[in-house]
Amino acid sequence: MAIASHNHRGTSRITLYAGTALVAQLLLLGIWELRYFVLNDPGAPVLAWDFEVFWSAARVTLEHGAAAVFSQQTLTAVESTVSRLHNAAPWPYPPTFLLVVVPFGMLPYGPAFAVFAALGVATYALMLRGLAAGLERPYLVFAAAFPGVSATLLAGQNSLLTAAAVGCALSAMPRRTAVTALCIAALAIKPQFGVLFPLALLCSRQWKLLISTGICTLAFGALSIAALGREAWTAFAGFLPTFNQVVVEHGGYLWTGMPTVFAMSRVVGLPVGAAYAVQAVVALPAVAAMMFLWLRGARYGLRAAALVVTTLLIQPYFMFYDLCWLVVPIVLLLRDGKTAALDRIEWTILLAAWLLPLQAVFAVYFKFPCQLAPLVLIALLAMIVRRHLMSPGDASAVLPARETEASTAR
């Protein structure tokens, strides 16, 4: 009876604290957007600065052609009509993502952002609803209040879309090949975030899904060529080395918003080569750990969580809003906790992961060059591997809804 009472108090506190955090974020975003978009308050902090680039690139594509988005002069001319920033940002994305944003250029900037944000929130919410099926209400509130959503909306980024794609792919993988392949192919809007999926499919010998994913990804690329022209891909390939050198390797002030091992290595003064070496020292064991889980048939939730965490760990470049992806391993580990209870240390790591986007945002706004993401991601991956080693169990023990039945049928 005492244990039950303690657990009830614990879940009640989770509901209270997470619910309060969710309400606070909604109020903050609502007031901020009202000041910035409706009242045009010059004192309001800049909001949705990356969507300014998306919308401007869409306008440039409609007026000058897709290849012109990689001309900084042409892009800056359009950005200056909507941006309050002094420095215009470049367009570093592949034509696959340009194909997605072009329709938004047909709308005025304000309505375009409203539609873009609503689409991102809706797809993310649908993904979360399926991924979190079966969790108790306190944990649903905990997942819904994840600060990664607010961080993405503040920047006006596409991380809600990519998080939805990876979450839906991992939810559907064991039973729906076509849906999984389409979701993985959708990551071609940020192709660096999809690089580990083929490796995971190879390790788990899912040949049909691997082939289907390749076909869907090639079809997405072909569609972008048909719609935007081959010149857009040529311009993109030519622009990438410059972007990597200027922004990633020598980005300076941008490193405060770049929660990667490489960026933190540059912050402490390491030269470019040494920073890449440190990144490799972390990335290679992380990939090995992920492969171990997929080869050994660890519980599906652990394998899927490791794939997401490792994808973030291996990147020399991603920005704070991409930490939105962490909702996927957080939910998967909460579900795995129904099979093997989470201990105090594991709960501490999960809470640190949940708070990570908030810490990253503070580092950016207060220009404090200390991103904790690499340490938390390493701890999260170690936690996942430890859970497999401590209680290997049955690989189907925590499959998402209906997956166990599908696996048995196969």
C-alpha cells in the first residue's frame, strides 16, 4: 500500500510539473507571436528567423528559378523585405526541401508561417499520438510538454517535420513496409539525418524495406529534378563545401547554438582537424553500439531509441532545434519502462534529455558557449545499451501496438 501511494504521488507530480511547463510554453509562444507578427513590436525578440530563409527561398524559386536560391545576393534581396536580422542567412538545404517549401512562397509571409507551423505541429502530434500509445496519462503529459517543440517553433524550423518522419518510420517499421519507406525517404529534406537507417536495416536483414526505402528516396530526388531542374542540384553541390567551411568549421558565434561534439571542440580552441578527430572518437563507438543492438535483436524500443540518439551523436553539424528528435527515444524508453522499470539514474538521464532543448535555447539567447547535449546523448546511449545487457528478454517485448502480432505472423 505504501509503495502504491508513493507511485501515485510521483505520477501526480509528473502531471503537475509537466502540465505547468506546457502551459508556460504556450503562453510564452502566444505572447511572443502576438508581439512579433500582430503588433509588429520592434522590441520583441526575433521569431521564426529560419522560416524567413525558407519563405525567401520559395519566392526566389518562383521568380528566378531554383538554382538562384544559392546566390546570396538574390536571396538577401528577398530576405531583407521580411527579416529584422542584420545578417542574411544562406540556403543550405537540398532541392528536396526546396520542393516542399515552394508552395509557401505563394502566400504572404505571416500566413505562410502560420500554415507552416500548424503543419509541423499537426504532423508531430499525430506521430506522438501513435508512438506514445499505451502510456499512462502522466507520461503523455510529460511527452506533450517536451520543450523541443517550442525551440523549433521559435526558430521557425522544419524539425517537427523530420521528427514526425523518424517517429512514424520507427512506429511503422515492423509491420508496414510502404509507410516506413515513405517516412524514411521524407528525411531527404535533411539527408544527413537519414544516414543510419540503411545500416540498421542491413543489420536487421530487412532487405525488402531497404530496397523500398532506396526506391522512394530516389523517386523523391527525381521529383525534385523534374520540378526544379537539374541545375538546382548542381548549385547545391557547389555550395555545400563553402557552407561547411564558413558556417560549420569557422562559424564562431554559431557554435553556441550547435550542440555537437565538433562544435564544442571548436569552442574550447581545438583546430578543425582535431575537432573532427574528437567527433570521430565519439561517433564510431556510438555507431558500433547501435549496430550491436540491431544485430543482437535487442528489444525493438531500445534499438529504435539507439538509432535516433546515435543519429544525433554522429553529426558534426546540427542546431539546437534538432534536439526536437529526442522526444522519440524519450517516449520509447518510457514504454520500455513497462517491461523493465526505470531506476533513479535512468530517470535522471531521461529528465536531462527532456530539458536539453531548454538548456540549448538558453545557451543561444544568453550567448553562453556551453552545450550539454553531447554528454547527455552519450549517457542516453549508454543507458540504452545497459538496459539491453541487464535484461535482454524477448526482442518483441516492447514492440509498439500490433507489432508483436505482425512479427508472429511473419
